[in-house]
Amino acid sequence: MSLYDYERSIEMFKADEPFYALIMAAMLKADADNCFRLQRVFPETWLELRKRYSAPGGKIDGES
């Protein structure tokens, strides 16, 4: 990690992004090893991300 990573984390914090949005973004951006780690810690989030990624417009379970 670097100072740049820290500064970007502060910007994301200030933007008041929802926690699970950040986790899903991290999963999408992560390399294979880090994605695997995130999947193990947040298995339900990983399953939802996979469903939404494959669903048209990210909508699942009758969402309009």
C-alpha cells in the first residue's frame, strides 16, 4: 500500500459510499488472491455480486 492508496481511501470515505458498495467494488477490482480472501469473508456479498453481474441491468428477483 502507499500514501496514494490511503489518500484515495479518505476520498471514498468522504464520498459516503455504502459499505457493501465498497466491498463489491473491491471484489471487482481485486486480483485473484485478494478476491478469494474477500469471498471467504463476505460470501453472501460475493453471491449477490455474481447474480447481479450476470443479470440484465444488475436487477435480480423481480426488481424493477
